[in-house]
Amino acid sequence: GYQKGACFYCFGPISTRAGSADLGQVDHVFAWSVGATVGGAPVDGVWNLVLACARCNGWQEKSNRPPHQRYVERLHRRNESLIASQHPLRPTLIAQTGDTTEARAATLNRALDEVSVGGVRVRWSAPEELAPRF
């Protein structure tokens, strides 16, 4: 529901119905392979998990490369929206990323900085994007 039936990255249609051809997959925006934490937050935390289509989640160009800045900004907006709506994930998101909007943005920016160190790293983008749906 919080992604309006669309892939986090490309905005293509996804479903949550088992057996559906466009079944969404849970994906880490910051790759699981970076380690247990990123930006001071647990990499497996709900703050870093989104629903993606099979194409975006399995695209070979993604691998463990850093996400494009627009996905980090989109993730921040998604998390802030859930917090503001009093969603049941609110306390978990706050505990994982910070007590204020500024602290949560700083967590995501630290995460991006951490995964981008070690020289110039090309950031990952979806192969194509439809019009934004959220």
C-alpha cells in the first residue's frame, strides 16, 4: 500500500498476490553486502527495505553499487511519510534512523557516503523509469 502498487525504482506495476507474474520483491536500497550496518543503521532495517519489481531487483548493473541520490531522497520521503502518518512502523523507523527529520536525513547521507568511498563509484539507476506514482 505505501508504494501504491509500484516498484520503488521504476514505478512499474507490482503485486503482493502470491503467484502473480508481477509479484514485488523485497529489496535493500543500500545493498545487504555492505555489512551489518550502514550510516549507523542496520542494513536489514525496515528503513532500508522497499518493494521492487523483479527486473530492478535482479538487474545485473545494480549488484552492490551505491544507489543513485534520487533513490536516497525517495527513501527519505517514504520513511518521513510513514512516520508522519503514525504508521505502525513509525517507532521502528525512528529507532533505526534518528529522532528528527534532520537526523534521519543525515543517517541516509552517511550511508551513501560510506558505500561511495574508495574512489569514484558509479551509482545505480533503474534501466528506465515511468512517471512517479508516489
